[in-house]
Amino acid sequence: MADAPGAAGLQTPPERFLKFEEVSRRVGLGKTAIYDLIRKKRFPAPYKLTRYASRWSEREILAWIKEVKDGFEGKKRKF
């Protein structure tokens, strides 16, 4: 079991949370496009930490990027 503490010294790294600017940079989309995809349930929604602070799970963003890349074959992307 690779993510159990002490199993061959391997552990799952702790969850990182990303600010909007980092999410936007990584996925190459702007605010309107990201929030439109969230509304359509095609992009990970942020976690509300406080009334004014939202963050995205790095793991969820990386999984979304992988999913989009896997479906991209030189055609127009369909989010």
C-alpha cells in the first residue's frame, strides 16, 4: 500500500489548494471561461474557505487537465 505511512517510505503528499490566478495560468483559461465551465459542471468547483476566499484542489485541477489532454487529438477541444 503505497500511500500508507511508512510503506517503503512513501506517502501521499498533502493536498495543495490553489488561488484563482494559479488555476487560470495552469489551464490557460480566463475567469469567464472557468466560471462558465463550473456552471456547466465541466470544471472543478472551488472550495469556499471563508466568505471572501476560494481555493481549488490541485489534484482536481491536474485530473481535469489530464482528462482534457487525453481527449484532445488536434481538434477543437470540447470541455
